[in-house]
Amino acid sequence: MKVYTQNDKVKIKLKVNGEEQEVEVEPRRLLVHVLRDLGYTGVHVGCDTSNCGACTVILNGKSVKSCTLLAVEADGSEILTIEGMAKDGKLHPIQEAFWEKHGLQCGYCTPGMILQAYWFLKHNQNPTEQEIREGISGNLCRCTGYQNIVEAIKLAAEKIRQNPQEYLRLA
Amino acid sequence: MYIGQRVKRKEDFRLITGNGRYIDDIQINNVLYLSILRSNVPHAKVKKVNYEDAMKLSGVVNVVTGLNLNVDNRPRNFPMGKDEVLYVGQPVAAVLSTDRYVGYDALDLITFDYEELTPVVDIEQAMTNKVKAVEGRDNLAYKRTYRGGEPESAYNKSEVKLEQEIEIGRVYPSAMEPRGLLVEYQGDRLTVYASTQSPHYMRSFLLNAFSDMVRDIRVIQADVGGAFGSKLFPYPEDYIAVYSSLVTRRSVKVVLPRREDILSTYHARDQKHRVRVGANRDGRVNAIIDDVFIDLGAAWHGTYLADIAATLITGPYDIRNALANVFGVLTNKVPLDQYRGAGRPEAAFVYERVMDILADELKMDPVELRKKNVIQSTPYVNPFGLKYDSGNYINLLNNAEKFYSQMEDRARKLREKGKRVGVGISFYVEQNNFGPWESASVRLLSNGKIEVIIGAAPHGQGTGTGIAQVVADELGVNLDDVDVIWGDTDKISNAFGTYGSRSLTLAGNAALLAARKLRENVLRLAASFMKSDVEELQYKEGKIVNPKSSREMTLKEIARRTTGDLGGIWKYKAEPLLEATASFGMDNFTFPYGSHIAMVEVDDTGKVTILEYVALDDIGVVVNPMLAEGQVFGGIIQGFGESHLEEVIYDESGNPLTVSLGDYAIPTAVESFNMKWIYSEEGKANSPLPAKGIGEGATIGAPPAIIRGIERATGKRRTKIPLRMEDLSPY
């Protein structure tokens, strides 16, 4: 185990949406703040207790709340944020489905919700409604009442089933 | 026609790709971060703030203390506690630092000396007035009486009398984005980026406070991550951030961590009603007398919330005799203000509880009792003088009854299987479109596209798409060629913003009228270009046509002709004015109405599950059913949260116990449920675009329907929200 003192600056490497990033950070700095400082401002902060999931990103293939990790813990990892979902201007089917089904209003929870849906659908491409609801229960939305988000994830599952290799290769 | 279609939102592309620009996403060079030391005691005299150690910390630029400003309806110690702190969370000191982590380090190095005062923690204690919540002020900050008919004698003469205390708990609006502000320092002026519902109102209240220190303040609304009423009125942080920028001559950003947002964003509801109702044995209600108590917390701004509740206390029922006594009391809690519904949910919870309880007392069917009392025709003037504009209340209630009866049948079968299941129905009327007016400009751009600027400031409702539909129809152009923008005091001169379910009606009508004016301007210009008389020309689907000569010009051609050539001389016979502005207001509010029906199961742990849910609304013309439905769905789940999961709790010493989204439980997808929305368009608004507004209706209709369902499922009279699990377990 590495021990850092407060004044240490630590050089870390991250691969975010396929781009190599090298930054010097204070050891106490949260991953979410480092990602945001790198310009990935689609990663949002909605709480300080890991309840809301607005900061959800995919780290080495796992859905994580980036406010609950120190950036130094993520050293050497591959990260997918909302900015990496669309490819060459073409929306990912989950993004399309959220638009189609009116799965967002203010949009603040949306990036985290879409990434959580991505991770969830990667593990379950034929989900029941209850599974979807449980799958996103760590992500809070105050606007939509969730019904249209659930509908969006159902529609996204349909789209993804048509070409899972293509749509689930991001992370 | 785009009006009436489920058009996909024009707002979404940015938001689903991570290109939204919320307040903390906007970067300005050389910015200072503001962090705030907040009172950790509910009530105390402040003696001295000790911040010398904080100033020594590398990265700390300044510390602000003792800022007091004279702002309407706020205590003397506003925006900061200078000699008295009034609630846990009130700002005492503010640190300006070059890094936000350092700013919070600095807060650890600041202390304040204080002498504790006894806190006032609830309405009963406040009413005794023995201990003062604010030194030198009476706890009863507000008293008002509303009277219509002969309430006392009608009540006394009634065959059946009912007295009931009804409580509506304190809630926290919980927008997913905490509040924030970015002040860009520009010498003699400032640009303020804000997570706000009204940039124009913010500009005016900031200029009122600081006009001797700055020439002008431009306010730009950033993308706003939800508001629900909580981002409209002035906050201490708004003033502290602007003041800090002016004294340091630097740009300043403040974004609240969630814990601080819960301790400072104005809480809502928190009313207690002592209601007396007099009725005939056949169920006809003669009189309602209500003592309305509202816990204002530590400022007397939220009194209007009790006024709204009081003046709607007869609801959609023809009750001729009514009296409401409003008492607004001060306590040592976070100040109270509006939250989605703002007074109407409180009224509806009371009048709908009264209907259900009276039905039970009289052993009548609750729908029958409502039918006996429902307003028979509109317009209708309620006993306090509110004029309900339009609609067919009986028809909607009859439609709702069909769903209610079907759910009742299914509930009966589930009860026979031993489940605790009940069905609740609510019926409500809503007062909407708080004005006074709204503005909009419509422009024909040089590329032939249409730009609409609205004074409303939507933040998730999708109003931009709705108003684009209205303008596209009016001008006969493609929806893709219309863009709606808002949220900048430099883009439109005077405006109010988005609140009170007003934006589609007021800004939508202003945009409609501006589009009509633009059409007139364009016709005059076309006449000069086409060498015709204006009277000869017709406007058809985005073209100006001369039927005699069959000559026509598109909007794009007119725009090019007007703006395309640089240089030369003025050769126009009509003014080359490719824009028009209009303002729109109404001489009355709008009054949508609706009914919610919920089938509820309560398990032995006290957990509530909604098995079926239907909402019916008449909101006049529905411009985009998908968006309106989205408002209803979101509002229902908020109403459910308020009924069962959410409550701001203070202990008996005035300490807040719910300080995270773990303690303050807004619904997740798991507790939430599927809903169905049915709309009718019978009760139109008295405006060119006859839409009434649907932003808040569902938070009004949901709690009484859900609580009635719980009451029926558990077989016990219920008179407060929230009903928590421990209230509902049989053990």
C-alpha cells in the first residue's frame, strides 16, 4: 500500500474515451473532479454521499461512482464517460432511446443514467422491467418519475440486441 | 400542424451527449472559489468570527464576514449571520480561494464565538411567543383572514359537523443539480451565470442591492439541473458571491455541495390546518372554516404560500361559506419558500381529506359525495373571489369514476386474498399562470430561419420545443427551421421567467403574437419587393403570394433581399424590420383541474407499493402531449415521495437530521411505478393559444389520492403526510 502525504503530487495516467491523459493530482482529489478538470464535464456531481449516481462512469468495464474514488485509485485505468458514447457524430442506441422516449428533462442525471444503462445492458440484454428498475436504482432522477427512462432502456435493449458486438464494445 | 403532436425535444441532443453547460461546467480564467462556513447551531448571538488562521493558508485570498443587506422579507442578519444566527446552515463566513479543496480546508480554521439562544422548533411553541425565533420580532410574523358568505352561522346550523387537524410535512425540493452561481468580474459591470428560474428577476434583485457598486449586471441562465420552484427567489449565496467579486475584483464561483444545499435551499410546505366543516346529512357541504398555520422558518417570505392554500380551500366544490385564518410563524429552521405546486397541494390535501373523511362519517361513497358538491358550471367565483375560468368538472369526475370503480373491483379481489390494498381518488382545481405577463421576440434570420427568444426561462420542461411548435404552425414553416432561445438578460429586455406553470401559456402566447406581428412586417416588406399593395398579398405556409400575378417570395428570399447586400443606400419602401416583440398577460389566472386515482398496497413492514395509477387532466389545448405527460409523470412521483418517503426532520433542539440524499429519501426507480395519463381539452384558457399549464398539477393531485389509498388499505384514518413505514406497519 502506498502512503501519500498531503503535499505530494502524484502523476497518474488515465485513458478516457480512448484518449491517453497524464495529470498530476493531489492524492486526496476525487476522480470526478479530475475528470471534470480534464474537460469531461458531462460527469456531474449531484451529491456527496454516493446516493445520486450523476457521476457514474465506466472504469475498466465496471460502473463506478466517480465521486467515491480517489483519482490515484484510478491510475492506469480505462474510463468511458458520456462524451465517448457517440461515435463519429452518431449517437449510441441508448442515447437515441433516451431522446426517443423522452427519458430526460433537465438532463442533469442523464449522463450517469445512460452509462449505468450501458453497464446494465452489457450484462443483461433481455431485462424485465423490474430488473431495469433495480439496475438503475443507484441513479436518482427528480424530473421524469423514471417511467420514460425505463421505457428508453427497454427500447435500447431492443436496438442493442440487433448488434451487441457493435454497441457494447465501448468499454 | 405541430400543435398536438408528440414531437421529440429540440433540447435533448446537447444533454444526451454531455454537452450541457451547467453552472459548474462553465470555466472562467482566474476564478476564485467561494466556500461558506455555516452556522452549526440553530439559534445564537454571534460574538466574534475568528478567521485569522484561515487567511494564513496558502491559496486563501479573502474571507468575508458580517455582510448584511436590507432585502425585502428577509431578517436583519441576511445574507450572513452578523450578530445573530437563526438556523443551522445560515452563512456566517465565506472564504475565497484559488482551489475549492483549499477553501474547505480554510473553513476548518474558522470558528465563531457565540452565546446560544433557545431555538423555536415548531408551530405550537412559536404560537406561545414565549421564546422568540428572531430577537426583537414577534413569532407571529403574519396574520390574515379570508372570508366569504356566512361561514360561522352556516357551520353552526349544519346537521353534521367535522373537526380535523391535518398536517403537511416539510420537504426539500431536491433538484439534482445543487444551486450555484458564477460571477464574471468585468470592471464596471458583471456577468452572472446562474442556476436560476429567472435571470431577469435575479438581475433586478442584485442591482437593487449593489447599484452603488456596479453599473450593470447581465444575468445568463446556465443549463439548470432542475429547480421545482427552489431556484427563483434570492438566496444568501447570490449576494455573497456578487459582493465577494466586487470587493476582490475577481471572478467568483460558488457551487454548493449537496449537504449545504439541503441546509440552505428553501424548504417547502410545512403547514398545519385545523379545519371545521359543516354539512347536511345528505353530504352537501355548507361551510368550511380553516385555521392555517405555516412554519416559515427563519424568514417571513413564504407567507403567500399560505394565502394560496387559504383562498383555494373550497377546491373544485361549490361551498358558499368559507373562512380561512392564516397564521405565519417564525422558527429556527431553514426559511420556507415555494416548491412545485406552492400552496395548491396543501389546499388540495386538506379539501380532499375533508371529502374522504366526511364520506366515511356519513357512510357515503367518496365519489358520490364529491359529485354532490362539485361545481356545476363555469365560470365560477369561489367565496374568496377567485374566478375559475372554464371546464366541465362533472364530466371529468364521471370519467375518473370509471377508473376508480374498476380499480375498486380489482382491489376487492386482492383484499379477499388477504392483501392490504386500497384505492384512493382525488379531485382538484389549480390556480395557474402567475403573471403578470411575459415577453417574446420572433426574428427572421438572414439565413431564412426563425429564432424565437422567450422571456420564460425553462429548465427541463421542454417549453422551447412546445413554443417552437406554436411558432412553426403560426408561420407555416418547418419545425427544424425554428429555434427557441432564452435565459439571457441581454437577449430580451424585460421578462419574468419560469414558475407557476406559466411558461407555455404566457411566453407561448407572447411568441404567437410576436409571430403574427412579424408576419405583418414581412408582408409590408414583400409588398415593396414585389411592387404590390399589401392588401393584394397573402401569407401562405412560409411564403408571400400574390394570387393575381402568381408571384411569390419565400421567407428566405425576403431575408436575403433585406440583409444580403452590403453597402449601397436605403431603398426600402417598408422598414426592413425582420423581428417583432410582443408581451402577453391575462386579466385572470387559469384554472386547470383534474383527478388522480391510485391503487395502493401496504405490506406488513409498512412499505407502500402503488399497483395502478391513472391521472386525468383538463389543461386546455395540449401543445405536446409527450411533454405534458412527462410533467405529470414526474410530478406524480414527487407527490408520492412527499406522501411516503420524504421529510425534512429537525430534532427537538432544532438540529436538522436529514442532511444527505441518504437521509432525505427521494424516490428511486424501484419505489416508483408506472402511470397512465389521460387528457381532455374542454376547459380552454381565454387566450389565443388556449393552454392552461401542467407543470404542477400532478404534485397537487397525487398526495390525496395516495393517502386515501393507504387509508383504505390500512383501515385507519390518515391526516398527515408523509406517512412513513413505521406509521403503517401493523406491528
